[in-house]
Amino acid sequence: MNLAKVQAVVARRFDSLNVHGIGFSDFMILYLLQQSADGKMRRVDLADKIGLTASGITRMLLPMEKMGLVARQANERDARVSFVVLTPAGRELFNDAEKTANAVALEIIPLKESKGNKSLTDILAILGGNIT
């Protein structure tokens, strides 16, 4: 129950990303695309990194495509595979939103290194894996 409460509190804190017109899940997608080679990822890989199903990621991407933040790109070698590509508008929005997200993250877990922060970081990595 404590994990559920912490997740809800953290999600609520990241609601401040709404000033950029996106939610935290949208930000996570932009973050992963920005970190990836060539600013693109296969949909299934993106879904896996975020912890969603293939249909769940598709539902999340539709509004982002309409906003021009991401685009679909067919795989030239395999028609069954499609990529999600970060657009220039998506990259610009990410750069702006990243400042807000970093500020929120520092409010939640101050940068000041302490034994407790290291333990927390280790626990979060075990629970969620390495997102990048």
C-alpha cells in the first residue's frame, strides 16, 4: 500500500508538466526517444521500457502524433515493424519540459548525496529496472 501511495504522490508532483501540454507518461516517451539512437524506437521496445502493453503504447502515442511530437516510420526491411520517431517539435518540447521535470525530481529527492538516497536509487532500479 505504501508503494501505491508513493506512486500516486510522485505522479501528482509531476502534474506540473501540464504547463507544457503533456503528462508525465508523455514526457517519459519523449525522454526515451530523445535518449535513443536516431531519436527513434520500435513501438514494442518503447512499450517495454515504459511498462505498457503494445496496445497501451499505441493509445498513448495517438494524441502525441496529432500534436506533432512523434511520428510513425515504417521499417524498410520488415513491414511488420514500425518505429516511433521524435519530431523536431517533440525534441523542442522535451527540452523545455525537461527543466520542469528536473526541478520536480530535485524537490522529491534532493541531489545532495546521502546514504539514504543511494539506497533509494538502488531500490527503485531493482523495482523498475533501468529505463534507459
